[in-house]
Amino acid sequence: MPKRKKYKKLNKNFVEVSEKKSFDIQNTNLTENNLMEQIKTATADLYYTSETDAEILPFAGERAEAVTKEEISSQVKIATDSSVEVKDFVEFFARLTKIQDWFGDEEKETAQKYVRLKELLEKNLRDLKFFKIGKIQIDIYVVGLDAESNLMGIKTKAVET
């Protein structure tokens, strides 16, 4: 007789649970808290390198109609005269995920962590955008809308002189 498959309820969906009781929740509809935990895990020990190294952290905002310069400015409470640059989501990850021929094992693993983070955001958020706020000391937000239309993603800092 074949073994019965085990399933776990996750946000109105059921996902198959393997014998090891681990499963890939990146391919399911995640609740806000669950997605935030996934982002927190994916960003652990990741740093954005510019003229300084800054930790990459999860970001959870509030409900939004769209991912716009005005919405991000309002939610992160920046001055109205601050410079806000909107860029394509993939531009943030371009240099972080590219494997260079001089990379050792550690650099390759870091690039793979960025690939996994990028995929997590792509699978679970819509209308993803990359925002650079300020000049010289820059706040960076890579955000989209989750299933409940809340802004969510990652944030970090950069120094560019």
C-alpha cells in the first residue's frame, strides 16, 4: 500500500510536506508574516557594498495602491525635497548576482544567496522597483506589493561620492 502524503495548510492553500518536514514555501501564497520571515532568512549575512558595506534588511510597509516614488516617500517619511530615483528592480541585483571569473567559493556562495533573494522577491511580490533616496548617503529600497497590497521588500544604505 502506498504511503499517504502529508499536507500542511498555508494561507488557504495546501502544500505537500516532505518526509523531512521541510517544504518550499517560496512557491506558495505566503502570509505577510511568513514572507517577512523568508526575507529575513534570505537577507541574513548579506551586505550591500558601495563606498561602505551596509547590512541588507527586510522592509515591511503599509497598504499601497501602487509602488510609486510618492508612496515610498510617504511611507518612509522622507523630506519632500529629497532626491528619489526610481530604477528597474533587476538593476539592483545585476552586479550582486553576476559570477566573476576571479570569484572564490565564498564569493560564489554570496552571489547565489543574492540569486535566491531575488527569486524570493520575484515570486512573492508584484510591481517590484528599486528606489535610491538621497545623495551621497543613500537609502535604498527594493520593494513590491505583497498579496494584501502592502509594500514589502528589502532596504539598505549606500555611500556614493
